[in-house]
Amino acid sequence: MSFAYPIFNSAINLICNRWFPDKERTLVTAICGLAIPSGNIFAFVMSGLIFSGVSTKDPKLIRDREDELILIQNVWITCITVPLFFIIREKPRYPPSLVAMQEQKKTTFMVNFKEALKSRNFVILLVAFFCIDGSFIGFGSVLGTIFG
């Protein structure tokens, strides 16, 4: 998950800047940002339901349920993702804002990250995201044990 977070968060900015006008960009960014914790909670609840009633003394049943969980998650992910490859284009035909028309300058991740750390607002958002994400993961863990 830690490898996917930076990629996903970069994708949020890319999608919002290329596809949405200025008035809608904040809302879309918030909705996309909630996808990670929502997916975590969904995965915890799903695993709790699949592993409900499983005795920890039966390793074969646990392995079978793990295989079932992985299969179900992969089927869901595939069914959602594959159509997107055929439906979504790289960018819209008509740019929705001035930001979408600007050419992106090429820099490295570390240069951008160091620049972002200089921003007080970025650091506040970073800490807030960690707290919120940690709360969602903790809540999802508790829900998983409740259903399990």
C-alpha cells in the first residue's frame, strides 16, 4: 500500500487538473482522496465476513478462505479496472480550464517533495491525512473483528 499511495495521490492531481474545471476540482479531489480509506474499510469488512466462523485451529480452512478472499478482491478489481482502459482517454477533447492547457514541467519526485515540505499548509494536510487514514484503518480493523 505504501508504494501505491504516492502513485494514487499523483493520479488524483493529474485527473483533477486535466478533466475538471476550477469550480469542480476541489470536490473531485476530496472524493478521490476518500477512495483509499473507503476501500480499506470495504476490504476489512469483506475479510471479516469471509473469515467469520473460522477457527484459528484449522490452518487449511484459513488458507482456503484467504484464497477465496484474494479471488473475490481480484475479480472486483478486474471488473472495475478493465473497462476503464477502453472508456477513459488520456485527456479531454476540450480542456476544461487554463491549468489543463499548461504544459507540465519535468522534475524529479525528490525536488517536488522538498518543495512541498517548505509549505506549511502541505505539512498540515500531510499530518491530517495520516491521522484520518490511520483512523479509517483502525475503524476498518475493528469492523473486521466485529463481523469475524
